[in-house]
Amino acid sequence: MPSDTADSRLAAIHDQIVRAAAQAQRDPADVQLIAVSKTRDADAIRPLIEAGQRVFGENRVQEAAAKWPALRETTGGIELHLVGQLQSNKAEEAVALFDAIHSLDRPSLISALAKAMDKVGKRPACFIQVNIGDEPQKGGCAVASLPGMLAEARSADLPVAGLMAVPPLNLESAPYFALLAKLARDCGLSGLSMGMSDDFETAVTLGATHVRIGTALFGARA
Ligand SMILES: *Cc1c(COP(=O)(O)O)cnc(C)c1O
């Protein structure tokens, strides 16, 4: 069935991005689709690469380090984004492996990343993750700490590209996306990493520059 191929799933998501961007009078080329391949093995990922997808997201350094060096040999131009929490002792490995880090969430990680970038000689784009719903169990810095975090990251010479957030589960995402967009504007940041399988169209209408999509591309996770 055509609806079950990587090609058609990818095309369907691109279609939805184009339509959502049009609604907000945005250029769809300003929205990057990150295919979140956590928990998927190489056999599940390869069809998407063959369908033309080059930008992928992983949430664990160890898992990504096991899968991606071999997959990267199949084609050039692969871009890898870390979308999960990062421990400071894995900063160096993360900097070497990833092209962008979406989970800059605390001051201790700023210094670890700055040191790792100097050592590795590579400076992946960083997104500051904001705990946009003020949830105790969730990663991300508090909204009130954002200006301080940003100042610290900039003075450590981290290339801060924007903000990232995961809104509270089971609540309407739109107000949280709108708030993240406002925070980014106030900080003078243009990157907005927001929107997942269930809410990426809303995120695009509200300014997302990076949508992180797993389930809608690969099917449900085990
Ligand atoms: C897993 C994950 C995603 C993708 O979620 P889906 O609902 O499968 O699209 C996006 N962002 C982060 C931070 C994730 O951990």
C-alpha cells in the first residue's frame, strides 16, 4: 500500500508542512523536518534516507553512537540532532557526533559543552530547552532563568540558534508554542524547535523552524 512506504509518509508530512506554512504566510523552506529515529534500527531508518530525508534526531548519545556512524557511510549530507537530555560527561561525545543540540537546559551543561567544543574543534548549533509548561518532572530551564542562561551561553561562545520546548502532554499545545515564539523574539533568537507528530502543523503556523517528528514517519514506537 502506498500509504505505508517511507516515500509516501515523508511526502504526506511535507504536504502538511506546506499547507500549515501557507496558512501563516510563511515560506515552508524555513521549516526543517527532523525525523526522530530514536528506538528505530538501521533497517527502519534506511528507507527514509533512500526517500531523501537527511536530517535525523536521536534522544540518547549511546544509541546514536551505535547506529549512525555506519548509516552515515551510506550517503553524504546526513545531519544529526540531539533532542534528548544530555549528561555533562557525554558532552564531548555528543559534540563529536551531533550537528545540533536541542537540550541545553542548565548552566553546568554550558561549561561542559564549551569545553567539549574547544577540544573537538566543532561547534554544533545549540537550542536552549525551556520548561514551557513549568512542569516539575520535565527537562528545560525555567522561563524566568532563560535570560541568564542565554547570556551565559553567549559569553561561553556557544552558537545559540534558538529555543526548544515540549508542551505539557494532553493540553492544547498552541498557547505554549505561542509563548515560546514570544520568548525567542524577546531574546532576538530566530530558531524555534517545536512540534511533534501530534501538533507540528500548529507549531508551523506559530513559527516553528524545526519540527521533530517520529511516530508519523516511522509508525508507533514499541
Ligand atoms: C520522541 C521525541 C519526539 C518525536 O515524538 P513523536 O510524537 O514520535 O513525533 C520529538 N521530540 C522529542 C524531544 C522527543 O523525545
